[in-house]
Amino acid sequence: MSVEAIFALLFTFIVLLIFLELFHRAVAALIGAFLATYFGLVYHVITYEEIFTFIDFKLLIFVIGVYIIVEVLDRAGVFHFIALILINLVGASPRRLTILFPLMTILFSAFLSNIAAMVIVATLTVAITKRVKVDPLPYLILESIIANIGGMALIISSIPNMLVGLKAGFTFLDFLVFSFPLMTILTVITVLAFRRTLLKVDAVEERGIEKFDPWSAVKDRRVFTRSLFIFVLTLVLLVFCDRIGVGMEAVASGGAVALLALTGIDLEDVLRHIDWGTIFFFGGFFILVGSVERSGLLSLLAHKLLAFSQGNPALFTLLILWFSAFLSGVVDNIPVTLTLIPIIQTAIVETGFKAAPLWWSLIFGVAVGGNLTPLSSPTGIAAMGILDKEGYTDYFHQFLKVGFLASMLLLAVATIYTYLLFLILG
Amino acid sequence: MLKKTLDKLKSYTRRERMVEYEEERRRVNEILSKPSIAIRVELPPGFEDMREEFMSLEHDDAFLSAVKDLVRKTLLMKRLKR
């Protein structure tokens, strides 16, 4: 058996473990790392010293920094404060909810992880739809789709954005210029499509609710003000960090340290709520992918994809978009992104294709792909769990009715947008 | 087959996400409802023989109305002192 075949089997085995959820994905990735190290050393694919160079420590620092910032902001009540202001501003009649909830979802998933954004917005949705006596189910389907789309807004919005952004050297502004407009277009299309089909807003009786006091979400105004100030300062520094000669990981970790020091929030408590599973998953999967790359398997895959696209850069870009979308419709989008990055790097080095459109197609693909089925993304699964708990058991079928079609529509729009981007950047 | 997979996933979501959801639901309910306080009042010394009457104050409308009045007056005084 060739080395490529052994690593192909190992990689498929680990992806299957992640897909079937037989272990926590971090444990599966660490098993993969140990097996890859063993086979890599036995077949002289890697040396022991270079194993640790596979781990992208800059990314780990960036992700931990962002996690801490978001956790402190949440404790300070910033997100709930903003949610109450939005409810008061937009209003909560059934018709206005179709604007309110998507707006809230987009805003939160731009700064929080998609799943954290989904839990906050879904909880508010259940509470508010009960008050105005409408069915929360269609709103939650809409939110689970939009949470995934919102994940493409900024570099800090999702792990794939951070992974690709740091690897491609994209700045905070690049995301505002290239990714944010597509996110806006896709959100508007989704809301319009849902207003006419699932939400049937014209048939619902208009009912308003009382205004809320946003300060009820804030326990300590001093902590709130300081958190908000440091967060805004961190965002500004993220925008201009390339001009001051530091990386985004330095700004994010600096912001996290400043927040912990100036708000007095208990570090131990913050650390307990950080998603360490994802951090350990990174460690393991970086070593696995690094070893698989050294075995030549990913280069082989890159050549297959290039052959399929007949060396046409536009076709290859769109192929990456669709390939990543369908893969992340089945597997978590983080391993998909980690696997496709070296494939894209190989294609760029060997063909001289323009890098930027390829990286954007990967970011767009993994974001849109999370909506292909109700189980394609953690947001869909969380929405289903919450509705189940509230006694609504029809999420899966209702999603299949409209969700898949909506996703295909979104993928079609993303394809047109990516092609235009290819023409502009290529 | 599909039902089995769904049930498995549902149990997974319940296990993994429901704790998070319960916490969030408590927080949202707290934020969206009117602020309230719960005060523990002990039977004053020397009234041990009136235990029953004391316990029934919890449901005594006239008493509760008087407490509400007292809260209003106290807050009014605090506002004036600001």
C-alpha cells in the first residue's frame, strides 16, 4: 500500500469519527494527530521536530483572544443590552419580527460564534413570539440560516474566516469590502424568500409588546462601559493593525488582557466558559493535516481538482466554492477549511492562479454550505433542540420544505458573486 | 433509519446545548420581566404566639398593598434626595 493510500485511509477514518460523533471532535483530531505522527515517522514522511511546526500558534492566540473578548462582553451584558435596544427600536409586532430577528442574528453572529449567537437570539425569539402569540418555528429556521451567513461578515465572525484570513493575509477591511456585501445580499434574499413562504406575515394579526429597559441586562454599569470602550478600541486596532506593524492575534490578545485587567471579571470563570474543545481540535487537526500534506495526498487531490477544472482558473474557483459548500453540508466546516487550505495553496503555487478569489470562494462556500440540511451546522442542530424542548417537533420537515431550496438559491447567488469577484480580482 | 438518526441527534442536542439554553432562558426571563426583589422577614421577637397570623401576611392583600405603598414612598424619598 502506498503512503498516500495509508494517509487517505487515516484521514477518512478521522473524518468519519468526527461525522459520526463517536468521540468529541477534539478527541478524534488528537487520535488523528497521534496516528499521523506514528505513520509519518515510520514512513519517513515527517521528522519529529517538524510536527510542532504544523500548529499555527498565531491562529490559536487569535482565537483564544477573541473567545475571551466575547465572553467578557457577554458577562457585561453588552449583547442583551443591544438586543433590547433593537427590540425597542424596530418593534416586536409579527411583521416587524421578520426584520428584528434577522438583524439581531446578523449582528450577533458577526461578533459571537454562530452557535452562541443562535442560542441568544433563539431564546429571545421564543420569549417574544410567546408574547405576541405567533409560532417561533419559522423564525428559528430563518435564524439558523442567517447565523451561518452572518458568519462570513468579519474576520472575527467565524473560525474558517480566521483560518483563511490569517493564511491569506486578508485584513479586517478586506472582509468589510469583499465578504460583508455578499452577507448582506444573501440575508436580504433569505428574509424576502421567507416572508412570502414560511412566515406568511400578511396573514398574521399585528400585535405589539411593551418597551423594555436595556439597562436591565446590565449588572454593573462600570464594567459595561469599560468593556464596550475596550471592545470598540480593539475593533479599531484590528482595522489598522497592519499600519502599526502588529498582527491581528496581538490586537485580539491585547484586547482580551485589557478587558480582564480593567473590568475585574474573574479570569477563572471566563476560562471555564471558553470553548477549549475547539482549541484542542485545532492542535490535533493541524498535525493531522500537516502530515497528510507531507504524504503528498493533498497535492494529489489538488491535481485531481485542477484536472477536473481543466486548468481554468474561473472554473477552479467556482469548483472550490461548490466543493467546500457540499463538504461542509456533511462535515463540520472547520475540518473542511483546514483540509482545503493546503489544497488551495498547492494550486496557487503550481498554477500561478490569483490567490484572492480562491480564498474568498472557500470562505463563502463553507458559510453557505452549513445550510444545506437541518443537520449541516451546529446552529440548525441547536435550533432543533430548542424547539424540541419548547414542544415544536416539526423543525426537520419544515426546514426540508424551504431550507434546502433557500440554500441552493443562496449558493447560486454566491456563485454569481464569486465569479464577479474573480473578474475584478483576477 | 432517518428517525433513529434524528433521535440520536436530538438526544445529543439536548445533552450538549440544553444546559446552555436553560441558562440563557433564565437570563432572558430575568431581563424581560419587571424587576422584583424577594425579602426574607423573620417573626419579630415577642410575637411567638402569633406565628399563624404572621405566616398569613404573605397572602394578606391589605398588608401587601401597604408594603407596595412603603416601597413607593421610599423610592420617592430616594429620588428627591438624588
